[in-house]
Amino acid sequence: MEEIKKSNEKAKKATNTKNVRKQKSNTKKTKNENLKPIVIKHNSKAVVKVEDKPLAIKEEFSFKKENLKIIPLGGIEEIGKNITVFEYGNDIILVDCGVAFPEEDMLGIDLVIPDFSYLVKNKEKIRGLVITHGHEDHIGSIAYLLKEINVPIYATKLTIGLIQNKLEEHHLAKTAKLHTVKQGQIIVLGKMRVEFIRSCHSIPDSVALAIHTPVGTVVHTGDFKIDYTPIDDQKIDLGRLAELGNRGVLALLSDSTNAERKGYTMSESTVGEVFDKLFLNCKKRIVIATFASNMHRVQQIVNSAVANNRKIAVCGRSMINMINTAAELGYIHAPKNTFIEIDMIKNYSDDQLVIITTGSQGEPMSALTRMANGEHRKVNINSNDLVIISATPIPGNEKFVAKVIDDLMKIGAEVVYSSLADVHVSGHACQEEQKLMLSLVRPKYFIPVHGEYRQLIAHRNTARLVGITADNIILMKNGRVLEINENEAKLTGSVQVGKVFVDGLGVGDVGNIVLRDRQHLSQDGLIIVVLTMDSVGNVIAGPDIISRGFVYVRESENLMDGVKELINIEVMRCVDSHITEWSVIKSTIKDSLREYIFQKTKRNPMILPIFMEVK
């Protein structure tokens, strides 16, 4: 009995152990059925890491990415001063760094450059400056930026050559970090990669940019046109742009200069055909004015000159520098001895000469303007000259160009300009080319750039026609911060921007107050009052009146006598009132004199009192 009892207890214990194991097994199975996979996002694809256990629920997890910031510091609602910041985390890439040229009310100003304050504050983040092409409105401010921050510069060969020339003028060439890149090359700048895409413009070696960031690819067209027969056979790489569009482009920033013009921009090669016709059987000396930076145009002039056995002389410092640089780097091709010094033109007959010159915009000090005024030391225009102005006036320059044409015609020269023949085509895309760019790239967001407000609006309207929704078209302003990612784009704030004036060697020392004074002086003139007094307040000498740009003193003696009498009265009032502070006396005289002169002449000259004390 006792053995049977022990056997039963042993069996019961085994059964309980088995039940416990079974229960634990069931518990373990239940837990495994509720396990969740670990999902790691990589290159926008979900990679599921699966353990050797049953899976019931699938959930994704990813680290939140920072937004890409796009901040234009110039080039929006204006032509020129192009510079754009692309900022991701602690990395900043700059695209272009150009100048703008002074407007009519910017008296005495040579250049206008961007305000670099934001860049100076964030200089530790800047990984590089990337340049799309070598025009002044894209490279002209580089020297001024490098004086603040010595950033690495990446550009194609010709563009680097032109930048090098500018830096040598500012004695910065030895310390600059210049890097030559090729079209199609990709460089890594922090967490962003910049791809240089072959483009087409009025200057060789132009590129568009694909900026690859952790939140998506941004395409910046730079200045472009779609020319199927370019002079250098370097067609824009539409295939690569289409490939990027197929992969998905987050945002497109595109040139808006010709957004108001319908159709297509004519090929640069059409200008060469017109030159050939003008050169053929011409017995006159040919003088051609064009933009110094338009190397394709210069090459076509060279081709026509060579075909007609003419030598070429060059006028204008910027034109000489540009052609020398382009020739050294192999971007202008001409037989040996085609170019001659300007001093050698007297050794050739008129039908053996072509003169390439600056001044296509009628600039007052340019070579063509001085020729038209008879003030050029080397070239005298006469009735046996054919002058070709191979450019269209930039808005605001129409009067200057018209005056130069009139002056040339008065001398007796034959003048051909864009209204008479197709001697100029634009380097910027018109509406149909802009539609093609938008259709190939197919961006989620579109940002029109490089244009005045009306041109940005026109480009926005074109984008709507090709299917980009109004909510995804963003009109920027200089200084506004656009934060963008795969899901949204929003304007979040602004940074300091503005115009910094370059006057001679001074940078930023001329502000709005100085410009206002210059405008005041130019419109109303100046009156200087010189007065000598003793410490008591008695007038020892004067008042003497000096007038500049207001009235001629000898022809306005009555007015000047009245001014002197008024000054003496005001001085005596101050003495009688025991007013001895010079600033108060000056202010009182200025106010009384301003009111008196306006009452007598309806003019408001600047009044500058100079008081001297004799002890």
C-alpha cells in the first residue's frame, strides 16, 4: 500500500509538472504573438527587421528630420544681387554672390551688394559657395564676401577664371579657396550634395544645380535658355533634368527674367547669320558694341571677321579682360594674329577692321559713348563706320542708348540696332522653355526667382498652366525663411537683408541719409553761411554767403542782401535773449533762412551755417 501511495504521488507530481510546462508554453506563445517588428527607414524605404518569432502587429518608426531652409538674400523682386542660402541643420550652402547696378536715385554709387550680416553670424556653418555662371549679377560680390568670410568656392573652369581676375583686383587671389568642378560632377558639402548639370546661357560653362538634401532634391536652374543649336555645341542636359524629375524633385527654383515673353528665345546662332550678312561686301569699318560677358556673341563676331579677312581690335577694359581670360582658357577660338592692339588700327584700311567695344547700354563713361561724343583717344567715328549695337537696353537705360545712337548718327555713321535687325537674342528662357523645364523636373513645390515682381507673377501663372497647384507655388521675398520637407513648405520668419552701397573704396559707409543729402543737393543746391563772432555775441566779420547749385550770387544781389539782413537780425535776437549756445543759434538761423528763401524763391536748398568764434 505504501508503495502504491508513493507511486500515485509521483505520477501526480509529474502530471502537475507537465501542466505547468504546458501553461508556460502557452504563456510564451501568447507573448510572441503580440511582438512588433522593428522598422528602420533608410532612403525613404521601410526595411523591416524580423526576429525568428511570430508577428501580429506591424508598426513603423523613424527619426524626425530637420527642415531644409531656403533663404534668398538677394535676387527676388529685382534683377541682380543674386545670392541664396540653403541651410540644413548645421550646414549652409550659398548659391551665387552677385552685384546689382545703381539706380538713377543712387547718386555717386558704383555698385550695390547684398547685406552679409546673416552669413557673418553663421559663418561656422558655411560649407561652400557654389556659382552657376560668370555674370556680374552672380559673381560680382564675391570679393566683398571674402573680406568678411573666406569660404570655399566651387565653379566651372571659365567661371573660376573670371572670379580669379576679380579677386586679383582686390588682392585676395592668394588666400581664396577656389575649386574647379566639371559639368556632371557631384560635390559633398556637409549633409548636402551639389550636382552640377550642364546648362545653356549667353556665357559658356553655365550650370544648373541639383542640391541633394536629407529631405529631398532641390533643383536651381540658374540663368538658362533651351538652345538646340548653341555656339559651343554644349546643349542643356535635359535628360538629367528629366531623370531627376522621375526620381522626384522636392522644389524647383527657376529663372524668371523672360517670364512675360511668349514663345521661345531664338538661338544664339541666328545672330551669327545676321552678322555674316552685315559683314558680306561691307567696305566700311565695323564697330560692334555688346556685353563683355557674352562670349558666344564675341565668338560669332570673330567667326564673321575671320571669314571676311578682317582684323579685330578690342576697346574697353572689361571687354579686354574678358576676352583675354576666355582665350587663355580655350573658350574663344581664333586664328593666330586675328586680334591686334587698338593702337595698330591706323595701319589697316577700314574694310580690314572690326572693333569690339563696351558701351552697349549707353553707359556715360563707356568706350562707345566716348566715341559718340568724339572724346575717345584711339577711335574717331566717321561716316565710313558701321556701328552695330548687339544688345537690347536694360530697363532704365533706354534714354542712354537712344542718345548714343543719335550722337553716332549725327556724326554720319550707319547704326544698326535691335529695332532694325536681329543683332541680339536673349540668354534667358521664354514661356515655352519655362513650361518644358517645369514639365521635365515636375517639382512638388515651385519657387520663381531671378526677376522683378511682375516677372515672378508671370512665371507663377505659367507654372499653373502645366499643372502645379497654386498652394505649391511660393513667391518669396529677400530675407524670408522658407522651411521645407517632404510634407509641407511654410514661411517661418525672416533674416536681415538690404542693400549695401559701394562708393569708390568705401563699402557700406554711404547710407540712405547720405543718398538723401546727395539728392537734396542735386535738386535744390547749397547755401553756406560763414559768420565770425566774439565771445559776447557781436558779429566781427560776415555774414558771407556762398551759393552752389542754387542761384548765381552776382545775379541775385537783392536776394543775398535780404539773406544777410535776416541773419544779422536773428543773431541780435539770440544775443538779446542771452542765447549763447552755438547749436541753438545755428538752428534758429537755419529755420528762419529756410522759410525766407522758400517764400522768395519756392526753392529749398540745403543750408550749412559755419560759425567761428574770436576770443
